[in-house]
Amino acid sequence: MIASLITGHVPARPLNPAKPDSLMTAAMQLEAGFLSELLRLSDPGTPQGGFGGGAGEAQFRSFLFEAQAERMVAAGGIGLADRLYAELSARAR
């Protein structure tokens, strides 16, 4: 994971990663929403001419960003979900 390489922090994921608890699920959804928004803001747009998808492509582009963000989080993300989980679970104790 990129965040652990940069910051040296160890992810605070639940003990059973196959079935994350509701707090971790919420943290992962928040990270996916954040990454989706970053992807949307960094989008150069569709190329002019050629085989562009027209109005349909523009309408469904947000679904592409959401799917990409969810895959990024499933692959480890940028560490935001881990940090949120660690902070929120520490406050819940």
C-alpha cells in the first residue's frame, strides 16, 4: 500500500479482513467517495471527434469513477480508511 510506504504506518484493519465490521465498511465507503471525487476532478474529459460516446458517455462517467475508486479501496487504497477506522474505533472505546 502506498500510504504505508510513505508514512510507515501499519493499516489498522479488523482482524478478519474477509468480513469487515460496519465501522470499517463505512470508512472504506468514505475513502471510495473521496477517491471518486478526485478522479472526477482530474478527468481531462472525453476526446473530441472519433468514436466518442456522446451524451451517454458523459452521463455514465460518474459510474466509471465510482467503480474505479471502489477497486482502488479494495486493493488497499491510499490509507484513508485505515486512518479513519483507527481514530473512530479508538474513540468508541
